[in-house]
Amino acid sequence: MQFRILGPPDLYDENGDRSVPLNAPKTRLLIGALLAQPNFPVPRSLLIRELWGATPPRQAAHTLNAHVSTLRKSLLRLEPEGAEGQRLSAREAGYALRAAPAETDAGRFREAVTAARRSAERDPGTACTVLGAALALWRGDVLGGGTRGPVCTPLAARLERERQEALEIYFDCALRTGRHQQVVPELEAAVAAHPLRERFHDQLMLALCRCGRGPEAIGVYRRARRRLAAVGGAAATPLLTARLEQISVCSPVLTDPGAAAPESAVPRPGTGAAEEPEEPSALSVAGYLTQLLSGRVLAS
């Protein structure tokens, strides 16, 4: 059987061919709560709070049993003939859902990320491919979003954090193997979705530089400064400032390590920045960077 929670919850048979709809919001929350710690009992009290919040109805315990019965029937419809034991069983003061890591998309995602971490240093190309496949398992927010309870909310936050960490490793491996052009749109989407995650800004600056789009890399830096300052943080961080300094001196770190510089890495007439620095056009990129780093130009 396959359990999918990296997006709206879905149940599929072991081949991924047949599914059963999980239309009721309470059923979706129930399966998410049970998969937060598969194979271990989740107390009924926590499940009730997950489904109804801090003020459950008087008949919450009875209604929970009804939801469990409905979910159990759905699971039975997808089990192969001769399957041993119940997937969903009552244990102690709660319920437990039996699921191996390979049977859940979250488990497969985590196993793939672990494998990619091990190989990233010695084989970034393979790690990049593995991470790309792992990230493709995500179909949206965990459990379709809208989680508020004591079980699903921490689960969603934990998985989202792991997703962002996996994205960082994926982008690093892609940049180390000369895929800077490929990941620019993905990095732009990551920066838009997570504007306060500095590493994404740093990686986008590097990718743009390797594509010969230095002015746009500067624009990324300046927007990051504004966003960080707006939430009360430092106007610039050591990470992003160091990257800007590398750009200003044409550091060898900016050179594509995986292949000779492609034609697109050389600025061409009529192409370039989508957002030019808001300084006089006669100011060169290098000159602008020198002034920016020295504080003579405000990046705001």
C-alpha cells in the first residue's frame, strides 16, 4: 500500500494503480496524525484534539471511532488478498497505523535525502538526480495545508523544514555540476516562496553570475537586504556579503566547476539584467559593487 501525505492525502494500492478518495477533512487529518508516528499508538486524546481542537463536541470519542472504522474499511479495500494483520488497530489508549517507510511518500523522501547527503561530496551528479526525484514526490503542502492540531502541525513544519534543506543540497549539487542555467528558474521560485531563507538568495546569486547575469545577481542581493531589514534583521549577512565580494573581484569560486563556460555565460548585446541596479547607467557593475561594499551606495 502507498500512503501519500506530501500534498493532499491519498491512499493507493501497492502498485499505485487504485486509490480510494479521502473526501472528509476529518479523515485526512486522522490519517495524517496516524502517519506522524507510524507503527506506534497515537492517544485518543491527541486524535480528538487534532480533529476538533481544544473544545471537542460531547460525542467526540464516539465520532472518532466512526472515522477510524471508515478509514479501516478504505484500507481493507486496497490491501492485496491474503494480507496479514490489520493496518489500523486499536492499541492501549489509542490507534496505530502500520506502515513501512517505503510505503509512505514521506518515508521515501527521507530515505532518498539521506542517501543523497552521503554521496553529495563524492558524486554530486548522482545526488542531484536522487534529490530531484525525492523533491518530485511533493504535490503541495503537507496534508494539503490547513493543519492546526498538536500532531499534524509539528509534522507539517518538520517535513517542510526537511524539504527546504533538501532543496539547498539539490541546488548545491546542481551548481557543482554545471547546471546553473537549469536551476535559475527553480531558485527564483524558491526565493519567492521563502524570501527569508538566505541560502537560496546566495545560490541564486551564484547561478546568475555563472550565466553571465551579474547585474541581476546584484539585484538579488539588494532585495534580500530590504527583506531582512523589514523583519528587523541585519541589513546584510556575512553569507550574502561574502558572495557579493566574490562577484566584485571575479573570484575563481564563481567559475563553473563542471564544464567550460557556455556561450550564455558571456554577456551579449541586448541581453542582461531583468532588474538593473537603481544607479546611473554609466556606473559599471564592478564600480557599483565597490561602492556598495564600502557603504557609499545604499542598497535599499
